[in-house]
Amino acid sequence: MLTLEAKEFVELLHTLFSLEMGIRGKVGPLPLDTIQAGDNACKIIIGILEKLDLPHSIKVARNMVLGRATAEDVHAGYVQLTNSLMLELEDRKFYGPLRRYEQYYEQAKLFGDEVFDHFPSANNDIFEAGTCLALERGTASIMHLMRVVEAGLKVLAKTLGIGPQNDWGSYLREIDKELAARIKASGVRTSDEQFCAEVALTFDGVRRAWRNPTMHIENNYSPERAEEILVAVRALMRHLATKGSSGNNRFARLV
């Protein structure tokens, strides 16, 4: 994938203009300083063309560096290069996030340090969820966000001594059974168990509202809606990570 900055296009245009201005009105052999300035301009142009992955234009620009000695030669090379650029760029498209979404693009710690540290299995999906949102791929962002929530659900189950299950529904049923058995045995629910019960309800809400509908092809999400869901999932994961950071409960030792 190409990684480009808008200023590189501006620099390319500016350098091409400077190259053309350097030979404008000149004929015959060029003075040494003009040749050197032209060669330096071509080197800058080649560097940008390499980033743009424009192989034919690179060849044309390199040929200009390799000994164009007269104004006529340089001018012919300049015309050839600009024509080549127009042809190679005609069918190319370059994408980048709008300002309103760029905060989500390729952010390794989009959900904060605590989530990053406590849920390493979710880090890649958090990164991808933000990047998909930044590129306005709302449904893809939600798919990654549901994988993030699943990582939290598995941690919650592990906290309660529940082994791997086949799906979210099985996890939630087993969590409910375990919490019911504990309160029946002790007659009272500890603060940690209350926390787990409340979070389990949140997970079930996520499952019903977003996870299950997302699996059906007729459901799609706009970037605006995906952003709202990302904010909600981030709050949930931060809530889990904060509980795990307290250092005095079983949940903290298992995240």
C-alpha cells in the first residue's frame, strides 16, 4: 500500500515548474549551473515518482538526469515527462481520511494505554476498526469492533472459571449460570461478581444490537453510525481495563 502526503504532490508540481522555468527562453548548450539545478530537480522528481509508483515516468526522469545538455533536449524531456505523468495518473486514485476521521487512522492505542496493555489479543482489531472507520468503511469497522468485544467477553468468562465456548450465546449462558450458582451458594454477591453481572448484561446488549445483525449481509453501517458504535465499544473496553487495573481482584489477574 502506498503511503503518501498531500504535500508531495505540491512539491512535485513546484519542482516541475522550477525545472521548466530554468530552461525557458534558452537555446543551445546550457550553463553548468543550470544543468546542475536541473539534475537536482530531476532527482527530487524521481524520489516522488518512486513513492507514487509510476515506473514509466521514473524512466523518463532518469533519462533527463543522464546527460541532457541543451535547452532543446531538456525541454523535450520535460514535455515527455509531463505527458507520461498525465497518462500514468489518469486511472490512479489515492485515498486518505477526511479531517473528521483522521484521528482514527492507524492508531495503535486508539482505546488508550490500559486497553492496549490488558487486552493484547484485541489490539490488532482495535487498530483495524479505527483505520476502517477513517477510510469510511463503516461495516468493516463494526466487524472488527465485534471481535474486540469478543476478546473482552472471553476474559470475563475466564475470570469466572468458564472455559472456551463455541459462540457468544454459550458464553453468556455459562456466565449467567456461574453467577447464579455463586449467589445461591453464598446468599450475597461480591462487588466483583456484581461487576461481572453488569458487564455480562452489556455484552448481551452488544450481541443483540450489533454483533448478530452485523453477520447478516443486508445490514450495513454508515461511517457516522460506526463512529458512534466505536465510541461505545471503547467505553466498554476501558471500563473492563480499569477494573483490571485495580490490582486487588481476581479479574485483574486474568486480563
